[in-house]
Amino acid sequence: MDASYKINMALHIKSSKNGIRFAVKVVPGSSRTAIKGLLDNALKINLATPPEKGKANKELIKLLSQTLKTSKSAIQIASGTHNTQKEIFVTDFTESQLLHALKIHLPKLQE
């Protein structure tokens, strides 16, 4: 089975003509910043930054920007700015682009 298919089955992605939305579960104050895998229908992301004054949200956007190889301005926290459960919106991005980028960062799903 293709890794993109496995990621897609677990990660709920909503596509629109303007971009995509997907859920993330963040764990601020972790030992290091990294994409850890999938949790329920969300992407689990550990953030080394504490959840103070929006620092963790900025770190999340920076990590997603690097992972997806897109600008920080293309990534928005659509909901959950003060919560560990967030919905991310990426402007001018497709589901296939997201799945391709995540395949690299989620090697366990490629087995």
C-alpha cells in the first residue's frame, strides 16, 4: 500500500479552490520541535517552544513552512490559536503536495 494512501486515510484533509485545511495536535514545551506522526485524524507535532504569547504558534508556522516548502504567510491557524487542537489552512496548496511533503517526514507509514 502506498504511503500517501495511508497518510490520507488517517489525516483528514479538506480541499477547496483556495487551498487545504487539516488538523494538528501540538505538544508545546517538548524537548525538541518535530513532526511526530498521526494521532486520530490529526498531525501530531511537538514544539520546543512554550505556549506563551503566541510563541508556540509562531514555531508551528515556521516548522510547517519548512516542511511544506512554502512561505510562512501562506500558512494560517484557522482555529484553535489558544488550544492544542488546531486547524491549519494553507493557501494555494493541494492535498497531493501535502501528502508528498509528509511522506518524507513520516517514514513509519512507508513500511
